[in-house]
Amino acid sequence: MRTRMDVWRFPMTVNCGLDLHRHQITFDWVDSETGECARGRIAPADRSELRGWLAGFADRDLEVVVEGCTGWRFVAEECRRVGTKVHVADPGEAASIGRSHKKRAKTDRVDARHLRGLLEDHTVPESWVSPPQALEARALVRLYSDLVQERSRWLQRIHATLFHHGALPQRKLLLGDRVVLHASPALSPAGREAIEAALVVIDALDGQVARVRAQLVAFAAHQPGCVELQREYGVGRLYAVIIWAELGDTARFSSSDDAVRHTGLDITVHSSDGKRTAGRLTRQGPPLLRWALYEAARHASRTGSPDHEYYQRAAARVGAQRATLSVARKLTRRCHHRLRALGDQAIADLPDVQAA
């Protein structure tokens, strides 16, 4: 009589570094148990090719590290789909860890090997990876910002065209009769064509801005983290979703000071041998987050704001702009504590709430 015995095979751990580019992904992996290694490229750099490459590690325990540059999202999503652990490294910090200041050869293979080395040494400077719903909301937030900025650029073109042709300046371009803009006798035919084209583009952008804003506002009306942020004076639905999407999971901050540093609203100085430069904003965080916090803090100038007295004292001492920045830092700390108090609900995906 034979007895069947099952042979248990423990998964082999493979550490892999991926260097991303638009046309190819360079990989460098090493099996920590067998010592097997390989280098190469995945081309073209798209989901289908990456999915096929990941299928080759179905019987292994693969761990991947990739820099948080353009393209990391689809790589992280495909790795998670097959159960592969993925690390997203901060590009600036990853480049400085373990490398000398001497000039060395820099190639895609060297970068992939360097990332793999960080993974093996457990020194990957981890970046926070948003859950899917927060990623979608952040993408919409940045799309809204891009559309608004593009609209402003076309308005500036109209101002420049009027000035270049010596036409009367218009303070409020789009209020009143728009025919006045391109009916000025000072404009040449080409100048009138430029203004008419600009107005058509602005109208199209207005429609897109309104559409995206409506989606963001609707999302902020239901997401618990956004609803909680709206309890702060000056933070409406639009500012709430921007702060929520760009600030992210506040549990990763050890203190509210870290949250302020993340926004880039903190003050930095340079001091050496008794010489000290004037303090300035670091501006190292998301620009859109700083804008939303600053605009919300401007409401402190109103008498109904709980920060009004503090704002008045600071404005009398250092000026209105610096006082607003000070209120923005206080607002950041309060937002940090509100989201942290919500726990997992602050950033968790909700099946009945859509970001788009």
C-alpha cells in the first residue's frame, strides 16, 4: 500500500527594481534564495506587456519597487491585481540614498539596480499610495486646476492683444457686451481674429470647468472626510475635496507639524556662523493644496471667523498676506486632526460614492 505525501513548496522571494520610461520599463531582479538574477526591458511600457511579464512570476513571491514618477499608477495597479507587493519610492530621496557625490555613469540599468538595492536593504523612502477612489478624485482635482489655469492664460492673451494694438484696456473682459472686445477700431483684422478665437476657446473651457467642478462638489457632499473638513470656517465643498485629495491619509504624519511640512507652508531659514537669511516658505508640497488652504484662510478676515481676532493681531504686526499664511498653517493642523479622528473612514473607498 502506497501512502501519498504532499510536498510543500515555499514561495521564493524575488526583489525587483523597475525604472520607468515612456517607451520601456527596465527591470533588475534577484531571487534572494537561489541567487538567480536577470535584467532586461519591458517594451512597450503598457499594461498588457507588464501583465504578461508579471505572469512569469506566478509561482514566486515577487516584491517590486518603482519611483513615484509618471507611470507608477498603472504599474502599482497591475502588481496589486496579481498580489505582488509594490513599493513607490520618493524620487528625490531615492536618488540620494546610498549614492556618492562623485559623478558616475547613469543608465536605466543602473537606476533599476539602485532601486532593487534599496529594497534589499529595506531603505526604500516610501511614498503614500492613495486608494483608487482618492486617486480618481485627485486626478479630477488636478484636471480642474489645469482647466482654470488654461482659461486664465487665454484671458491674458486677450489683454495682451488689446494692449499690443493700442486698444482701450478692459478690466472685466467677459462682463457686458463681448462685441466691444473685437470691435475696437484700433484692432487690426488679425487682432480681431485672435480675440474672437480666444473667446471661443474660453467658452469651451468654461463648459469643461463647470462640468468637472460639479463632479467634485457632488463628491464632497458625500465623502466623510470631505464632509468633516467642511466644518472648518472657510472650507467649502470645492476646497474640501482639494484638501482631502492632496493631503491624503493623515495617519502617516507623526504630528500636525509634519502635515504642515507636507503642504510646503512651513518656514525655512539658512543660518551659518551667525549669519541668517530671512525666513521663506519651503513650497515643497503640492501647489494646489497650498492654494486651497490659503484661499480658505483668507476668510479669517471676516468678522464671523473664529480666527478673526488672531488674524487681526497678526495682520497689524506682519501684514495681511503673512497673517493669512499663518492662519493657513493653523487650518492645516485642524484639518489634520479632523481627518485623523475619523480613522479609516477618512480616506476609505465607499462603494456608493463615485469620484467621477
